[in-house]
Amino acid sequence: GFFHEETAFAAAHGSGLTGARAACLIKTHGFAKATNAVLSALSIGTQAGVVLIAFDDLTGSHSDNALDGARMLDASELPWERLDPSRTYAQVQEAFVRSEQMQLPVAILANCKDITLQTQWEPRTYSEKKTALERKPHSRIACPPMATFQRKVLDSKLQKSDAWKSFRADPQLTIPEQLPPMLQATATSYAPIFEEFKKIARGNSDAICAGDAGTSSLFGFAPFHCVDFCSYMGGSTALALGAWMGGTKECWAVTGDFSFTAAGHLGLLEARLRDAPLKLLILDNARAAATGNQPVPRAALKLLLAGYADHVQEISSQDSPQKIAQALQRARDSQTLAIVVARVT
């Protein structure tokens, strides 16, 4: 189990994005906490099936209060259906097929009182072959420049139409030239790090890199192509963990100091508890560049990383390309968790 439902769902989503089926089981209270990750997952879709099984507790017998899970699922726009206890086994399998047809996560809403019921079932077999990762930054990176395009795709999927498969993003984003002036300045300051990152982290074509909502994930676009997918702010570590749990051996997470402080540390804790050899790059510029330049106290980042001190190395955007590359290569070669904090000026 996971400590936080948002992280649990994001890990399942990370597995699905990299082509391995995954399920997430939570109560409706947990769904309320996971909704941030769910909404972003609807924007960027999935590749393999991702099924969320939510347990409704309308009497509040196992929860702090009684919530109506159906209303929450309707409001989220997540495709869902109620569980028929007599068809549980078949219904779950059908949900995975539906998820892969729509390329969206789907949900099943179960009544918590039904989980003790017994039924007859016959085992079924179906293909469990993992599909190859599709690198489609315009579809897989949630960010303001792609929001309208991704909404158009989602609407088509929800209408059960295949028209979305022929949609093309416009414009074709190029970094940093096509960014707003403020973000362009931030991206330019990150560029020395990503110039070396793309050489090291992309040295293995099977490696994946999960990003966080913010300027750093825009380096998934041309000409860098450093990030494969990005959902919500703080989700990079959980997405990368899910990819690793789904069978991907080399998994990177790229995040800014604000995103990591907001929620990224939740996924890092889960990764450490599972001895997952994730590689984490944190861009530390002491501000939230994508949301208005709010200051981020460096003391906060230091406190959150204190428990991982043996896994941390620090570099600066002012360092030589060779020094930056050496730090990233050490992280890649590590057989355990490796964290690179890049101070950006």
C-alpha cells in the first residue's frame, strides 16, 4: 500500500503510460485526495490499461463521513460504471479493455458492503504483453501550451470517437523560443543542465523520464526531448516509481524545487521504502517560476532531503559541462536511489 492516494494513483498511471497494466484500489475519500492526479491523467491519457476501483461508503461506517462517490466520479469526468458483484471478475477485465480502447483511465465504483460477498467465476486469459513506450510530448506532457489540444482529444475520447487519433497539435512547440518571456528566461537558465541531461539520460533508449508541471517539463519538446510525460505538480517521482514497478529498469524524475516541495517528496518516500533505484534531478532556483515567481525557501528543500543525504549530490548551472555530465553519469550508474540537486542562477 501507499501512504497517499494521489501518489498511489500516479504510480498506477506511470505504469500504464509505460505500457504495463495497473490498478489502484481506494475508498471514495481516497479518490477525493487522488483527484488531482486523476484530472491530469485524463489530459494525457494512458497506453496500457489503468483501472481505479473505488469503494463507496454511503453510511460512513469505515470513513470519517459519508460521501457520494458517484457524484465525485461524475464531476471528475472519469469514465466509470458501478460494480455488479455477480460479475466482479469479468467486469474488472472488461474495464482494462475499455481503458486501452479509450486510452484513458477508467473506474469501477463498488459498494464497500459488497466486498465480503462470494461468487462463482471462471479464470480467463488475455494478452499481458507490455507495449513499447510511445514518446508523444504534445499528448503526454500536461502544460498550458498544450491544454486546448489535450482537451480536444479528451472530448473526442469521452464521446467514444476515434477522431482524436488524427488530431495534430498546433503549434509545434520549440524550447525556449516559443515560450512566453518569463518562462523563456527560466528555460534559458535551465538549458546548461538539460544540454548534458539529454546526452546522459537519453543514452539508453529504453529509459524513461517523468516530469512535473512547470518549466522543467517543457524540455520534453524540441529540440531537447528530455521528458516523456508529465501530469500534476509533484507527480514526477510517483510516475517514475510506477514505471519502475511496471518493469522499466532505468527511470528518471525531473522536477523543480517548488513541485518537489509541494508533493514530489511523497513519491520519493515510497520509492525509498521499496528500494527503487530512481534517478531524480531537482532544478533549484528558489522560486516557482511557472506560477508567478513566488519564493521557495531553500531551507524547505534541505529539510525534505535530509533523510536522503547519502543519495544526494549537488551541482550548479554555472559548473562546467564536464562537471554537470559527471554528476548525471554517476546518478545513472548508481544501483540505488540517486538525487542530483542543480542550483540554477
